[in-house]
Amino acid sequence: PLLLAKEIATLDHYSGGRFLFGIGAGWLKEETEIMGGDFAHRWTQTREAILAMKELWTKDESEYHGRYYNFPAVRSFPKPAAKPHPPVLLGGSSKYVFKRIVEWGDGWLPTGVSLEGIQRGRATLDDLAEKAGRDPRSLNIIAFGQPGQFTNRREIQALEEAGIQHATIWLRRTKQDDVIAELEELAHLVLR
């Protein structure tokens, strides 16, 4: 988390405080393990990494002592432009993910989730946040669409009505001229 915290803080500066830190704990055991992760306890390890990074981002001198990460008092700069730090958005759709978001995350990054699933997720997050004494409006949701998803005004309006602040639209084309044409088509469909 020490190096990643610095990299994210730097990217946050380059973006003028607009960096969004979307994370997941992984689903492929071999991939998790080859990168030094403990697959059976991947969310515990992820939580520790995030808590350690939040310490590094918010304190002039910070230390962390956990099961997976352990470092003495260090000074880590630069600090992020976003205060107190870039939002940490958790991916996934299980009830446990929603509990984690309320406990130590800053929002949800539903990927390829239907509009109805996002609406249910918003309701679940609101309920859990209220029960935990956290303002539901403090939790951001950034919908990450699959190809063809969120490409018309009706879907975008429904996301907005569900309290979704941002939607990422997956472009299908790759060549510059084709991408420009696709963006123009999307603008017509979404903004008309």
C-alpha cells in the first residue's frame, strides 16, 4: 500500500482531484495468489491496504500495524488533491460488499449490473448506511456499463433518479475516427 498510495496521490494531483479509486478484491484465485494475495481472506487484506493508504493520505506521519501490512512511522508525500482522499469505490454486488462500503468505503462501482440491480443496490446501501449512522448521500455510486448499456436518455435519467452521480459508457469502437463518430452518436442519443 505504500507505493500505491503515492501513485494514487500523484494521479489525483494530475487529475486536479478527480481520481476515482475503484477496487475489487479479485475473483481468480491463481491471479490473486501470484500477486501475493491471500485469496481466502482477500477482502480482509484489501481492507487493510485501504486503511493503511487512508492513514498515509491523511496524516503527515503515519504508521500501520496489521496482519498483512506493517510499517513504522513514515512520511508519505504528495498528499492527494482530493480531501480527505480520493474516493474508494468497491466493486461487487453481494450483501457483504454493501456492508464493507458502509464500514470503510466511499462508494460503489457496479460493473455490468442492470439498472434494476443498481436501484436495488442503492436502496440497500441507503438502508445499511442509515442503520450505521452514516449519511447515505456520502456514498457515491458510479455505474460502469457494459457495451450497449447506458446509451440512451431513458437509462441515464433512470440512473440519475436512483441517485447515481456518474456513469461510464463502454465504447465499442477503437479507431480514432470511429470513436469520434460513436461519441457523436451517443451524444445525440443521450442528450436529445
